[in-house]
Amino acid sequence: MANSKIIIVEGPQGVGKTTITDFIRNSIPYTNLYRLNGTSDASKTGKAKAEKMYVDLLDYMKKLENMSVNLLFDRTFFTEEIYCRLGFKEYTFTDVYRKLLKKLSEMDFEIYYLTLYLSDTNEYEKRLQRAGKAVVKYSKFDKNNSENQQNEYLKLSEEIKREYPQLHVVNIDSCKDLENVENEIKEILS
């Protein structure tokens, strides 16, 4: 019986993943936060690198089952799948993604998959202009890229809900006042 949570926060550039994962990390005791960027190798050899990285990550997560520690992720292999679907990589990742998702779903954790999105996509303009945003070599930060990513993340979220009803899959509009978003997340994770 699971005594720990895996919380995965996904969403497009500029949606507020850093803010939300920091909040979750500081709100739930015994929660370790991991920020992942995937591999910068967008060539076909990058697929093998990404697969190894995420298989190793899931092996690590498996070792922490029932250790009374929560694992919080700001991006995981779902981002790799989204970036491949959008053509940012020279390879497809769906075969690996499906294996990884199945393995994740079989772990003895209470698993939450949270997709952040903005109901007012014009908000991306402001958020992406903030100083200190990371630069992704193959995905330029702009409103259109974020909107395209958002559409794919929301589609992916619905796919996961259908295929893995045992997972807690929730879409959260981070356009709302931050305090309201934080309260919504507290309620979901309690």
C-alpha cells in the first residue's frame, strides 16, 4: 500500500511550473523536488540518451517505494514526448514513452500528473519576457510555441486519463490568482 506520492508537474514554457513546484515542495513535508531538462541532443542518437536517462530515473523512483518520501518532478519523460510530437526532435519517442508510462503506473505510489495551462494565452507574452528564463536550444521561447505546447499537453493529459484511470490526472489553470491555484493544488494533493 502506497505511503508516498509521485507528483509530476508538466506544462508549456512560461506556465508557472517553477513557481508551483516550489510551492508544493515547501507545502508538503518529506518532499524531494527534481527539475529535469531532458537531453539537449535532438538528433536520432538523442533518443537512446533520453531513454536511458528516463529508464534509470524510473529505476531510482522504484527503489524509493514505501520509504515515506514524496517525489516531485518539474518535467519528466512527458516533455520528451511532447517535444517529439511537436517536431523539435529528429526522432519519435512514443514507443519509449508508452513503456515508461506503463512502468510508472505500476509503481506503489499515489501518482499525480498535473498539467498547468493558461486559459488566457495572452498571458504567455508577459511571462516569457521575465528575466532569468532558461533557453532551450531547439524550442524558442515565444507565445506561439507555448500555445502549441499547451495544446499538446492538454491532449496528452486526456490520453493518460483514459488509459490510466488509477492515476490522478488534473489540469490546472495557472492564469488564476496564485493563491487560488495554490489552494486548488493543496486540495488535490490532500
